[in-house]
Amino acid sequence: MLSGKKEGMPLTNNTFMRVEEVAQVLGVSVSYAYKIIQKLNAEMRAMDYFTISGRINRNYFMERFQYERQKGE
């Protein structure tokens, strides 16, 4: 089974967001969501992570778009 780079967590179906989900969350077209995913995946590859075309790591997406709660909330 594949695991995450640093934490060693097993990958699940909920680990990655598909392009349709990114488009829905951001309220953009599917074609624009592909462009966003390409940019985020390029960032992750620069950090030496493996990526999957058309999908983005959910935690990284949430972090980059600041959907996670601030500490202390």
C-alpha cells in the first residue's frame, strides 16, 4: 500500500480531491479547476512529493486555500 511521504499514513479515497470536487468547492469551471490542480501539483513536486494528474492532496489544497481552522478556534 502507498503511504504519505512524512507521516507514513495510508492513502485512502478521501486523501485526494478530484477536479470536479475542486471546481465545486471553489465555484469555478472544471477547466479552471484543472489549471489550479496543475499549479498545486507543481508546487508539491517541487517539494519532492509524488502527484497524480487531475487530483490534489486534500490537506494541501485546504492549507493553500486556507480552509483549515486557525489554531485556537
